[in-house]
Amino acid sequence: MTRLEAIMAKRRARRLQKLDAAADAVRTMAGRHGVPIGFFGSYARGTVSPGSDLDVLVLGHDVSRVTEDFRREIERIGADQDIAIDLRLERDAPHLRMDIKP
């Protein structure tokens, strides 16, 4: 492994730690709000890079529980972990359903 490869591997590992922490916090918070979620994108595929964000899909078509408080908490979790969180609704992107990880 080259020095550059080693550096990139460390960066990916640090990013994955942040993403795992954010995903755990989002799961817990979504459970409190009664909002079913899944993850998609590089985190769900296991192809995290140093710049990966956390892609969250709200499952189902009843989005009445996705309140402003819910959205603010998502933003706070992202800020706490210093990562961007992309929140999508299944009703707006049904094609993402097949790519989710619980």
C-alpha cells in the first residue's frame, strides 16, 4: 500500500465512523418520532469516501410525522458529526426504495 493509499484509507475510516454515529442518532431520533427510515447511497452500499454524506429515505407515503422539529434534529445530527445529511421522501423518489439499508 502506498502512502497516499494509507492516508485515504484512514480518511475513509474516519468518515465511516462519523457516518455510523450519525446513522445511529438518526435511527434513534426517527424511532422517537415514529418515522420509518432507511439509508441509501454510498453509506448503504458500503462505498464510503472521505466526502460521503448520509442519505436518508423516509419510507412510506404518510409524511405527516416529518415535522420541522424532525428536520431540525436531522440538521443538528449532521452538524454534530460534521457531515451533510440528505433527507428524501419515498413519495418523491420511489426508485430509491430498492437501494435502502435499514
